[in-house]
Amino acid sequence: METTANSIPAFEQLFRQKLKLNNCKLKKKRQENNYEITTPSKDVFLMYWCEFPEINLIYQHIGVRTPQTGVYEKAIRSHINFCVSSIKDKPLS
């Protein structure tokens, strides 16, 4: 997939919409291509990439990891894959 100026903003917009379905919040960090995802149960995940669309997601150990944390992590990873696939399939003009 060719990375263009439109692909990352399109990914971010679609990803924000998907996260809203799970009541999660996406916060862009100061460093480029770094984001913080906060779940309703206060779990924090860090998402980043060096070369888009190879996206990394890391659980930030702030509290106790519960079974619900795993559910959110699975949903977030699913949203990432869906959004990357959608951007790949969508012709950019």
C-alpha cells in the first residue's frame, strides 16, 4: 500500500469512529504516529507505527489486567485491522 498524505488522516478518522462504538477514547501524543487509547474501564493502550500500515499496539500496565481488558484489546486490534483494510481497498485521489 502506498502511503499518501490522505491515508493516515483517513485511517485516524475511521479508527476514531470505530473506537466510539466501544466508548474508547483516542488521544494523539506529542510524538508523531503515537496515540493513547483509553477504555471505559480505564485500561490504557499505546498505538504507534514507524511505517504505516504496520501498527503496533501495547497494553500499558497501569492497574490490574482484567478479563475485560482482553475483550477491549481484541476489539481494538479488530478495529485496527478493519480500518487498515478499508484504507487499502479505498482508492485515494
